[in-house]
Amino acid sequence: MTQPTPTAAPPALLNITLGVMLALMLGWFFHIASGVLVPMVLGLMISYVVMAVGRVSEVVEIGWRRNLRVN
């Protein structure tokens, strides 16, 4: 009696399996990390708004000083 020779899985099956595994791992990661990621993203958005307001106020202040010096 002879042993059957093992054959490799087709590449398409391997790709599908790895894709499903990656999707499950990423989904689980985002489920666990949502308590940290959501506040972190909101904090970044707030910091960008504060920086933009600072730049706008700096431009307005420089223009006001320029007009003051001309007089």
C-alpha cells in the first residue's frame, strides 16, 4: 500500500484564507482598540483646529500691527 503524496493548496485558496484571517484580525483589533482610537482621532482633529485658528489669528495680528505702524 502506497502513501498519497501531499499536494500544495491552490494559490487562490491560500489567498482567500489569508484575506479572511487578515480581515478577522483587523476587525478584532479595531473592536478592542476602539476605546483608545476614537478619543485619539478626536484629539488630533481638535489639535488641527486649534493650530489653524492660531495661524489665522497670527495673520490677523500681523496685519493689525502693520496698519498701526504706518500711522
